[in-house]
Amino acid sequence: MCGIVGIVGSQPVSERLVDALKRLEYRGYDSAGVATIDGGRLKRRRAEGKLINLETRLKEEPLAGSIGIAHTRWATHGAPTERNAHPHFTDGVAVVHNGIIENFAELKDELTASGAEFRTDTDTEVVAHLLAKYHRDGMGRREAMHAMLKRVTGAYALAVLFEDDPSTIMAARNGPPLAIGHGDGEMFLGSDAIALAPFTNEITYLIDGDWAVIGKAGAHIFDIDGNVVTRPRQISMVAAYMVDKGNHRHFMEKEIYEQPEVISHALGHYINFIENRVTAVSDAIDFAKVPSLALSACGTAYLAGLIGKYWFERYARLPVEIDVASEFRYREIPLSPQSAALFISQSGETADTLASLRYCKEHGLKIGAVVNTRESTIARESDAVFPILAGPEIGVASTKAFTCQLAVLAALAVGAGRARGTVSEQEEQALVRSLAEMPRIMGQVLNSVQPKIELLSRELSKCRDVLYLGRGTSFPLAMEGALKLKEISYIHAEGYAAGELKHGPIALIDENMPVIVIAPHDRFFDKTVSNMQEVAARGGRIILITDETGAAASKLDTMHTIVLPNVDEIIAPMIFALPIQLLAYHTAVFMGTDVDQPRNLAKSVTVE
Ligand code: F6R
């Protein structure tokens, strides 16, 4: 997380650096800062909190200079204060950093012993001190950069200015992404191509271990051994425009309401609606032949993967190994090189997901990426890319990316079933017809449930804890409901498999505990109703989200029942995701939290 940018040119840079930071605010918004070299001196402005505070600071105290670096922070080491905000300055060196320097404590001790004075609580400051020391001790700037990179371990995207060289930015990548942008007499650096889109679409991505010396006429790239290397220049397709909220109060609301449209784009990529079949979208993974599938992701994307597991196992009879990426990579799972692995990520940059991908690659598996950002590192390192086509998702809480991930996984599972002979042609046609119905039904649900959800949200906003329950694919959906609620309203929530309730969580039930039960009238419905009886018997307040048949069949006294249309089982998770998202959204709105940028979070998580 954290976003970094740099510009070296002939025109003033500070305004453009802030403009680029605006496109990177999804990577963190704890503090922001800009440094330039003006009149041979390093200067900086920094501000705690959102970027708007830095903009205000720059209006009061503008910053001149035609070379500069800038940063938007997601705090890892040190509180999100101005003192800890990047750029960090030491003795003629300025540094911005995305990632974690893992051996910072040892380096800090060593530097302190040789007289360095640390002014922040960050890990990054050791980079500035090391560079300053090496340079002071007589190394040239490039030599100092190379020597520093050999000392630091961990993950980093770095941009560095030396006060005594007002024409060069140095950069390095090991882990978090870093892109060099080629302009006309100007060069750019950014955490992604989106940040640089207003300036250039000609991009060179650094790969891990690369470092670069960037002047206004071009860049020299080196590997970790100091050898000159060439990396391809490519034309980026990302859009330069800033997406706006339209008539919505928040991006999250807009993105919830966009779902019928984006799902229909996503499905269009994977489905032939004339013949009612799934189209083959990549030759790189032969689902007919793979003995098993590994799935991994983080957060909401992981929960989409968990629902995908049910589908791949049910429709394609394909055994699925799934875990959150931060565990997957360390579990030493025995993996067969004949298998395939799918990694699900909206951003395509999540550090743990990327590390799991590399682990599977090392073990010879074919890699597929289910991603929203096609130019991301995860996409670039995969054999097959399955785009989810959700469009830019700005709200930190994932909504439309989740349902698009589900739509793509559903299509892939049906396609895999067909390829493996476990789904007949007639079954495929029926499943595809159900998927094709989804955008229309989503529209219908979004138009009808709002008043009831608002009423219910007002009550939820007064609660301290909430439980979500479900069975089958509604179990991961229960966890997604809880995740959505807690991340944007800060109400404590947990999602459980309904059958697991009596093994512990039932002790939490009393008259103050709302229990949201996700129960379409599927093959598990009667069992879920029994679990609801257990909750009701203990005074729990049940909020039932079901369909028309379920509402008629359940004779329970619920606090609220949200009734959705009857839908086929394969599309139920996407349809039932809508009231769950709206419930979290409206509860957060009632509570007055920062819905689009909830505290402590960032949209792209590039640290482990
Ligand atoms: C929750 C949310 C996160 C992300 C997770 C993975 O609403 O958005 O849990 O799903 O950080 O991010 P990506 O999908 O970018 O890998």
C-alpha cells in the first residue's frame, strides 16, 4: 500500500504530483507529502490525513521546482502523523517508500551507533540514512543507491532525490509495483499506470530487483547486480479520467447500483448468449485435464473464491484447495504440477496473493488470474487472464468486483464442467440461461429492497455486534456480509456456517443480538430454518433474507424478513449479495462513518 509518484521535467511539478496522488489515494490516506528540489535545495510539504489537507498546505505554502517525488501513506511503522509522513529527509536525501523494510531495526541500531539521529518512527527512514551515509563516505549517488539496496530486505517501491543532483530521480522495486512513464522531455514514476495516465500512456514496468536512474530524457534500468537491463515499453490502456460519483452520495453506493450493468459486461465476455453456452476464453488452462484446482485470494476476493469452490466441485467435479493467500503460501501444500491455480484479486497487486501465485508457479502449476486490473502484476505473471470487467472500483469496500468475480467463477465452473463431461449440453444451456437472467433480476432487487433496508439499517446502527448465518454458498456470503458491515460501520460482526452455531457461537445469542440469516429456498433451507429455531428459542432477533418460496415456507417470527425473487441456485449468491451490501452501506451512512475511505484501510494491499 502507499502510493508513490515522481516527475522530472522542465515545468513546475508539485501540482501535477498531487494530481497523480489523487489517483493513488486508494492505496492509503493516512498522510501525504511532496518534496521538490528548488534552487538547489530539497523542500517538502507534508500533512496528516487525507490528500485534501496536503492541497490546503500547498495553497498556503506553494512549492516550486521541476523535479519532485510524492507519497500517500498507509501507515505500517509509526502513527499516521505529519512527523511520520513521507518524504523523509536526511542530510540531502529525500525518500518515499511503499512496502516494509524488514531489517530496519537492525539497520537503525547500526546507524544510530555511527551517529545517525532518527526523527521518525518509520522503517523507511533507514533508507534515507543509509543513502546519506554512503554518499557522505564518498560513494557516488548510483553507487550509494546500489549499496543501500544490497543492505535492505523486505518489500519496497522507492523513489529517491539527492539534493546535489537536481536532474535525477532514483527508483527501485522489490515487491510493490512501480512504473516508469515516458513523456516528451519529461519522465514520470508511479505506483501504477493510472497515476501517470494524465501525463503519458507509454509505460515501462520495473520488475522485482530492478532499480533505475531517471532523468528528463530517459531512464537507465539496472538489476540487483548492477547490470544494465532493458524492460519493454508498452502502451497502457488505463483511462486518464477521474471517475465521479454521478448522482450518488458515495462511490460505494454508485458501485452497488452499477452491478446489473457491469455483470452483463462480464458475462458477455464468457458467454455466448445465442447458443447459451460458455465460450472458451483461454487455451492456457485445460480444465478438462487438470486433476485439481488451487484457489487463493484475500478478503472479499477470497470469499468469492470460497463460493467458486462450491461451484467447481459441484459442476466440474474438480477438487479445490483454497485458503487465504497469507496462509496458503506458508502451508507447504503438496501441489501437483499437472494442476492449475486461480488467483482472484480486484487490484491484481495484493502482496500475499502475488506471493501465493509465485509459489504455485515455482511448483509448475498453470496460473490463472481473475482480476479487474488487466495491467496488474498478478495479471502479467499469469498464464491465463480472466478479466472481471467491473470497471474502476473506487470505494474501499468491494461490491461490484465481488459479484463480477462470482459471475466469472460461475461461468468458468460451468465451462470446466462441460469440458470435463460433468455438465451436459442441456444442463449448460439451463445454467447459462440462469446466468443471463442475472442483470435483470439484480435491477429488480436494487429497485425494490431499499426502503426496507434503510429501516433495518437504522436499527442495526444501534447494535454493537451482529451475527450472519448461512449454509452452502450462503455461508461465504454470510462472512462477506459480516466483513462488509464491520469494515465500513465498525460494528463487530461475524459470519458463521449456520450448522456451526451450536458448537460455540450460540452462547452469544440474547435479545440484543441481531442474527442475519441468508436462506434462499434451496436444498439446505429446512436445515437453516432449524438453526433459526435455535436462535429464536434463545431470544435472538432474526433478520431473514430469503426468497418468495422461503418466506412462505418459514413460519418463524422474525424481526424483519427481506424477500427476494425466487432465483436459480447458481445465481443466488450474486442476487443475495445485494441486500447484504446495501445493509452495510446504509448502516454506515446512519452512523456517519467515512463510507468510501473507512479508517485504517486501503484499496490495494501491497504489504504482507
Ligand atoms: C473488502 C475488500 C478487501 C479486498 C482484499 C483483496 O471489502 O475490499 O477485503 O477484497 O483486500 O483485495 P484485492 O481483490 O485487490 O486482491
